Amino acid sequence: MVTEPPCVSNGSASSRSDGGSSSGSESSKDSSRCSTPILDAERHERLREKMRRRHDSGDKWFSLEFFPPRTANGAVNLISRFDRMGMGGPLFIDVTWHPAGDPGSDKETSSMIIANTAVNYCGLETILHMTCCNQTKEEITGHLQKAKRLGLKNIMALRGDPIGEEWEEEVDGFNYAVDLVKHIRCEFDDYFDICVAGYPKGHPEAESYEADLRHLREKVSAGADFIITQLFFRSETFLTFMKDCQAIGITCPIVPGIFPIQGYHSLRQLVKLSKLEVPQEIKEVIEPIKDNDAAIRNYGVELAVSMCRELLDSGMVPGLHFYTLNREVATTEILKRLGIWKEDPRRPLPWAVSAHPKRRVEDVRPIFWASRPKSYIYRTQEWDDFPNGRWGNSSSPAFGELKDYYLFYLKSKSPREELLKMWGEELTSEESVFEVFTCYISGEPNREGHKVTCLPWNDDPLAAETNLLKEQLEKVNRRGILTINSQPNINGKPSTDPIVGWGPSGGYVFQKAYLEFFTSSENITALLKVLKMKKYELRVNYHIVNVRGENIANSPDLQPNAVTWGIFPGREIIQPTVVDPVSFMYWKDEAFALWIEQWAKLYEEESPSRMIIQYIHDNYYLVNLVDNDFPLENCLWQVMEDTFELLNCPTEQQLNYRGGEEP
Amino acid sequence: MVTEPPCVSNGSASSRSDGGSSSGSESSKDSSRCSTPILDAERHERLREKMRRRHDSGDKWFSLEFFPPRTANGAVNLISRFDRMGMGGPLFIDVTWHPAGDPGSDKETSSMIIANTAVNYCGLETILHMTCCNQTKEEITGHLQKAKRLGLKNIMALRGDPIGEEWEEEVDGFNYAVDLVKHIRCEFDDYFDICVAGYPKGHPEAESYEADLRHLREKVSAGADFIITQLFFRSETFLTFMKDCQAIGITCPIVPGIFPIQGYHSLRQLVKLSKLEVPQEIKEVIEPIKDNDAAIRNYGVELAVSMCRELLDSGMVPGLHFYTLNREVATTEILKRLGIWKEDPRRPLPWAVSAHPKRRVEDVRPIFWASRPKSYIYRTQEWDDFPNGRWGNSSSPAFGELKDYYLFYLKSKSPREELLKMWGEELTSEESVFEVFTCYISGEPNREGHKVTCLPWNDDPLAAETNLLKEQLEKVNRRGILTINSQPNINGKPSTDPIVGWGPSGGYVFQKAYLEFFTSSENITALLKVLKMKKYELRVNYHIVNVRGENIANSPDLQPNAVTWGIFPGREIIQPTVVDPVSFMYWKDEAFALWIEQWAKLYEEESPSRMIIQYIHDNYYLVNLVDNDFPLENCLWQVMEDTFELLNCPTEQQLNYRGGEEP
């Protein structure tokens, strides 16, 4: 009766799973006992591993190239573009290096700082370009050390353009990209993933196409992990190049660089720089329409789409690299038409992760910074360890100061004039502030007919999730409960839910209802009476604080309260969001300061408008409420109703109402 | 319009909660970031803090005194008694010290080892008695060091009886309990909580009642934390003593020692030892019934109940200490009649916690040892850190060997003859083994008319929770799916649920369905075919292994799977049970060995019965299954149904069946 089972692996304790991928177990080796369950394998992989995984699975990918902006305002806009284009799911972005623009400096427009922002604040896998000619070894090492310190993990190693017409090789200097590749491997071992440039038509300065291929092979042999090509105009050009590379033994990934033609002038400039020739058939189309930007862009999109289709259909191209020229429309359209723009990217966690390697295991954050993730990342950038599994005891979480409210990656996307239109050129009373909040929630235009698309605490329109609460939020804001953060309770929705879902598929997500708002001390008095009634006492945790730090709470023992969690197949539990009473005291400084820094300062000193905001800042309370009974109907709206009812009562009735209160 | 809110505390970041208790935050100071949420404050408190908390809250408590057993069998029985009487919720137990019985040794009957077992394996707060006369300072320090190492935290400091009739004080020696108290405080600072004895009628050897009170005050001044009194027969005796103590400035808790009269002889012996006089009215009742044990015990219970009521009603007594004489019935009855026996003690976690201080933060365990928690504690006793929050990466969890299956705290409560009656004097086939499992589940008597109340893997009858699955379990065991561990799926029941609830009230508990069983390789072949069908592939995690460690699993990346978790008000999430693929490989050694050690060895070598068990041990597989879709109906029974159906098919149909399988 005994038959051998069909497949058994003779296993030791350390290698005996026949399912899943091996990369996960590799990265878990160096983590401590209390490690993050590997929800999203990519978060734990280096770029070359991600590429390999995509190659193996056959998932096509894309990447995006940007150059550093010229002005601080340009930087603000570029960061917004990173956020928007990041939504489409690029495998990485890269930032070019302009030796003339002080690329390694701390200026907000430097290549280094833009790449740093992309990694740390936008959570994008990022390649920093770096050129080597006309630089000393020490300068280059300094740049690389700085890049490493900032959490950058990938370098595109380039020669760069020599200064002046004539150029002489320096003995022992960096004359070619291969020298930089060797230097990186020598000084930084395997820390960086290294990318090098390939020239499908051969480098313009190379002796021959064949000689250039040999140079490329040298760069790969010296330690480059993959190749991105210069632009080209015909898919055959790339495919031939790729076969030629393989023929001489280049086996690493070769990614075609796609240049969507977006305008007559940018094309001409590029051709001049790259010394490439535009094929006759393209010239013939473009010349007649050279003053019609829209027509050229449409043509450029068509051209790129058909070339990309040919590349993808060849079966030799797992990913496409786009020279965006820092523009959004054409590239996004091409990606959407190719079907590789992820319309609904699955969120690995409910908040925006940072791609800094030291934050790889981070999987818990306080809910307060939900709409200001960049501020949270900034204020915790000096931490050596990031909470994972539990928030734990955070009696001294050491949040960095947020003194500079004009840090470019935290700056409002809207200029002052627009903010004034949204938030009121002139405020006449606290009620006019209530109206601003109400309009933000409702989406209705304000009295002057302007839509309120942001608030100091929310630089973006209402989240889809918050929309679920719109009606109730509108009602309470009208009454001076000025909400800045909220989430509905969720009792086990699929992790793939388009609004509240996150994490891998097959799981279930949960939330406790949360509400955070500013309100007057009169309202607080009534609210507290309501909260201390028997029916809310055990169910609702509250924490109320004013700008001076005077506070009232019923959260026991200063312990954090998990308000978002997920249960996944074959995984430990993830609880990415907590309400932590200690962190709330740090957040309240920021939340109160935003009244002044973002709003009051729009008005003249001593002006009535400014004084109204100042009054609110000085006298209102910031409140957070959690309804612990997540399987039941959210009771926080009833708390609000009861509070309004109490406020409507004449004083005598209020006194009677105290009967419901605990002694 | 602005009024001041009714109550604000001017708070700094470190002290600003007005709710909850302060003791929690004190103990959380020394925990790391990834700390256990304080679910059960008592787990983090020392005995004197627990006493204070009960005193403040007005919750009456009780404690139980035991003496070490004479034989190893007596030790096994005493440990079972600890478990049973522990269910009633004693604040602590204490173990007496008998200088003649080598009390500090490693013998299983020593005071030290019995107290160690109570703390570590039964999870009871325990006081170890210790006497000091006729011992050297070094001996005493040695005992105390050993006690500390074993996790004992409380000492009852006694003088002990001098050897011989005459007794001389030793200069610099330990002549009185106060010397021991001083020594403990001097050598161990504040590590131990110290208890001392009080004599309501004065110590028989004291010059006077007043002189004895002064001695008691000295013991307290020297560092004792509380007092337990010698027995007495009238409540006035204690109340007078207590007032006299307070009058001379003794302010620590004084706990009355209650001696339920349980028999004529034990009373006489005690009176002789304690030199107490039995009041005339008691003698008059007892003498006429001295040969009727039951009558005396009933009288003793009545007497104790009425005296305890008087003590509790006085308002001066927060707790009662019982001299159990290692018996169960009388004390339990008194406690139940007084209403201080906790009929349904709330489980702080789904498994039995250990009271060793280093395990204070432990809150995650693999599910495999659910019915053998003492084995789990034994095998992890050398760990320095215990998982909390997450099981995490346990690629080398370093489980201690469990070679000695006869460790007295792991030994079956039933003697060999009883086990043979339950498990069969003679086995004729594998099917007769199936019958034993089936009878254990069903509760029906076996062929010989004996109930099967334990199995090698389960020393206790079916858990209430397992009863929920009884019908299905019975069905599959009949078919040779020999289940040893299981739990139903639970989708958010109140934490106070009498069957599956745990943790503080107001929370919700969840479970994934779990099933663990031994079965033949023929069944495994069919099971694997079923499991690899599309409909189970993502939903069910499986891990199958034989005694040689050959195994098949689909759990990805060797990650643990949380199968029990709870959500509580104002707390982070607790996930106390995981299915960990690495730990399973350690458990399987134990699980397979139990076939031989507990069952096969009941029979003669070479006997058919023994060979049947040996065959199962050598050829069967151990399987665990988790259904990840906890909100849906448990699919594991359908997996079993499908497997049986497949086994019923003729071979040709089996081949067709493979159509449903993945390639």
C-alpha cells in the first residue's frame, strides 16, 4: 500500500522550499529576527536583480531619463513630475550629470541633489550619471562617496565631453568611461550597480563601429552591469547592434534608448550634440510641419510607438529607456499606448516608500504624516534603524526639526497668487476659514469661483479613500471641525481593492476609523463631555493638544495604536500605520506651524486676515480620534453629531448632559 | 466665544497621558523599539506591584502554599496540580524549604526545582521559601544565585528550625530571619521581592507578643516587602494582630495564612509543629467525628469560608493565603464559595505563558507546540531573546534537543497500564491506530470500553476550540488522517469569546484554519495532486515531511505565516502564533519521536504492536496545512474530501484527474 510520493527534495533545514523565489531568502539572511516580511521582493533587490527578474518573468519595463533643472522652481516642478511619472511604474529613472552645473554640489538644482530627492523622497530607483574627464581621482571618489551616503546605488559611468576643441589623454587620468568603471569597482567593490553607454551606430569619435564594440566590451569586462544605448531612429539599428554585441561576447542587458521627437528645435539640438544623422524619411515629414509643435509631437509619438513595438516584438528587448527631455506628455502617451504604463500600480504599503537602502525594512509609520510623506522622510532621515513589525516604544523618536518650510521638495506646487485665490484674498472671520476647508472637501468653488485644490496640510486633492467620507467631512468642516487627515474603517477588504488596497494580492486589509482636525476650545469642551460618556469611553481613543503642548488623552501608557494592517498568504502580519501619542507631539508642532508658514504669511503683517489665522493657530486645538471597533459602523460621526447637539443646547441642558459623563 | 477647556495638563512629550496606569510606561522604558504592547500589565510587574495594584483596585486575591513532593511521581502530580489550580488565578504560589530534603539541589523533588517548574513551565508567580539557620553565608548566597538564574524573583525569608534541642546563636551567623533579609538586600539589592512570616499570636519562642511584633518590624525595616502570617483559628486574632502591627508602624501588606482543616491527623501534626492551641469550640466539633474524613473536611471548609468572609468583610484584607497541604479539593471549594476562584480566567495570549522574567516580552510562538507548551519552553530555555511582535527570520532558531522524553514536567500524567488500556493492549493493523485517534476525537470508548483521554501529542482531552471541529476531525481520522493539531478559522470574534478569545476585553481575535496530521505516503500522493489544483494553489500553504527530513512545501521564501492574531483598543497588533517552516523541521523530530518514545515502547520489542507503530514512524508523513482565506469557509475539509475522492477512484480516473493539476 505504500507508494513513494511524486516529488521529494532531500532537504536540510536551510534549503527545502520548492516554491517561491530564492532572492527573498537571500536578502532575509542579513535581517534580524524582527524582520519585515518580504511583501514586495523588488524593494529588497538591487537594480540588476530587478532587471533579471523582469527578464525572467517576461514583464516588459521602461525607464525615464531627466536632466537637472536650472532653477529652484524648476526643481519643484521636476519633483512633482517624478511623483506623477513614478505612478506609471518605471523600473528606474536616471539623472544626467552636467559638469558645468556643479553637479555634485548641495544646490537644489544639482544632479546629486535631484537624484537624492528621487531616491529618498519619491521612492524611485535612480541612476546618477557621472562623467570623469577633466576631473581628479579625488573629486570623483568624493562624488561617489557622497552618492553612497545619500542612498544612491547606481551610477551611469560616462567619459563626458572634453573641454575645448583639442583633447589630450592624461597619463593615469580618467580618459575613458572604462577608467571610471574600473575606479568604481576598485574603490567601492560591488556596492554600485554600474551602467555604461552603448552607441548603436558606433561612437562618433571611434575609429570604427567594430572598435567601438570592443570598447564597449571592455567597459562590461571592467564591471558594468548593463548598457543603455544612445538614441537611434530605426529599430533595425538597435537590433543589429545588439546581435553584434552578443557576437563579440557581451551578455549583459542592453537597453534601447528611445528619443520621442517632441519638437523641431530639440531634435536639431540633439542631432548636433550626438552627431547623429536623421533619416531622410523623417526629415521629409518634419520639415513641412516644423512650426506646428503639436503636429510634430503627434508624429514623434507615432514614430516612437511603432519603433518600440518592433523592438518589443523582436523578443530581444525586455525594457525601453526614454529620453524624456523633462517633458511628460509624449512619453506618457507612448507608454500608455504600448501598454507598459501601469495604470493602477499596486501600492506595496499604504504610504509612499523611500528607496534609500537603509529604509528597506521600514514598514511602520505614524498616520499623521499621511499627506506629507516627504516631510516625514526628511524628519527621520538621520535615523539609523527604521521601525519594522511594530512601532514599539518610541519615547524618544528624535524627529528632526522642520524649520525650513520652504525646502524645495516640501514646497507647495502652487504659487502665492494661486494660494490666495484658493484660500481667500481677504479673510473676515474664522467662518471664512471654515469655508476654505469645506470647499477643499466638497470640490465646489469658493465665493470667488476658485476651486480649492490644496490646503497647507494637503498639497494634493482629496485622496480616493477620503472621498468615501466626503459627505460627513463636509458637514463637520462647515461647523468648524477643520479636518486635515482621516480614514474610514475597513473590515477586511481584498488587498487588491482599488481604493483602500495595498500589498500583494490574495490578502485582506483592515483599518480603524481615524479623524484628525483643528477646532476651537469651545468645541473641545463639548467634545470632551461627549467622549467621556460611557458609550465612547472604551471605544474611542482621543488625543487633544494645543500649540503650547497642553494636552488631554485617554490612550493608555503612551502606547501606539495600530490603525492600518494587512493579512497576507504565507506572511506575518503587516501593520504599516499607527497612531503614536509620542509622535503626535512632534507632528503637532509641524501641523500648527503650517497655519503660519503656509497661510498667515500670505497676508500683510497686522492685516485682519493674518490675525484671524494667527488667532486660530494660538487658540485652536489639534485633535485625533480613533474608533477601535473597526467591525462596527464608524462611531466618530456620531461623536461629532453628539458634540454639535450639545453645543446647540442652552447651558442648563448642558449641565444636565453631564449626567452621562463619568465622575 | 473662546472658553478654556475643562481639564488640561501642561504636558511635555514624556508625561502627558491622563488615562491608563503609570506602571506600564515604567516597564516599557527598558524595552526596545520593537516591544510587546502591554496587553497584560501584570506580566510586566513584580509581585509587590501586583499586590499594590490589586489593593488599589479592590480586587481580592488568593495565594497557595505547597511543599515539595517526596517522589518523582509525586512531582509529576504536583505539576498537574499547579496547572489545575493555576486555572483559578492565584496571585502567587509558594514552595516551602525543607533543609533535610536537599532543597537547593537539582533533584526533581527539591524545593528549588519545584519552584523553578512552577515559574517556568506553569507560568505561576512563585515565592521560594528559604531558611537560614545552620547554613553558611556561601551556601545561602549560592541558593539565591541559583534561584535568580532560574528566574525566581521572590523569597520567603525564614529562620528555620534549629537542629537539635539546644541552640546557640552564632556570632556573624544567620540566627534570625532578619539576618537573611539583610543578606538578600545586601547581596542582591532590589532584585528579589522578600516576604517574611508574621505570628498573630506571637512566635512561640519570643519573649512576648510585643517583643515579637518588634522583631517583625525589624524584618520589614531590613527590607521585607510583605508579611504572610502563620495560621490562626479566629478572624479576630488576625485583625487584632494587624492593628497592632500598624500601631507600631508596620505599613507593608500583611496577608492572613488560612489553614483549612482537612483531617484530624494533619491538624494534630500541625498544632504540634506550630505550638498553636486549637480553640475549644473547634475541638468539641472535631473529636466526635475524628474518624470521618469527609465530615471533618466539610467542617473545615465551612469554618474557613466563614472566617475568610469575616476577614474580607473587615475591609482590611486584600488577599488570602492558603496552606493547601498539597491538596486540591478543600481549598478550591473554599475559593469558589468565596467567589475569588476565577472560573473563566482570561487568557493573556492563546498559549500558556512562562513567568521567567526573560520571557516577559515573548509574544510569538510556532503553533506546533500548542499542546506541548512545556516542551517548547524547555527547548527554548537557553534563548537570550524571545520573539516579540514578529517571529521574523528564524533560519537558526537553535531549539534545544529533547532527548529525555521522561523529563518529569513533560511526562504523561497517565501510568503505562492506563495508556495501554487507551491505546490498545495489542495492535493488529494501522487501522487499529486510526481507531485510537478517532476515539480520542469522538470521546467514545474504544473496543475494550476505555475512553481515550490523551495521545502522545496531547496529554489533555480535546481543547474546547478543537471541539468546534470534532465532526470533521472524526471523519478524517477514521480514514487515516491522524490529526495532532488544528484550529478553526476565526474572522474577528470578540476577545472575550469563551472558546477562542484571549487578551484584554474590547478586542477582536482572528485565526487562519490550521490542520496538522500524520498520514501514509499513499495518501500524500493523492493529497499533493489535490493541493496542486488551481483552486487551492494560492489559498493553501502546505508543508509535508517524513522522519528522514524529506519534504515538500509551497511556503514561499521560508517565511513564517501568522495564523492567530488580535486587534485591541489602543494597541499595536499581536500575532501570537505562526506556522514557521524552519521550526517545523525541529518539531517534526519531536513529533515523530513521540510515536516511539510514548507509544511503541509500551510494547515488547519485536511484538507486532510495536512493529506497527515503528512502521508508521518510518513511513508516514507529517503534514501541516494553512488556509489563508480566513474570511471564507475553511477549505481544508474540502481538500480532505477531494483527496478521499481521488483515492476512491480507479487508477485510470486518477490519471484523468491530473488534468486539474498544474504542469
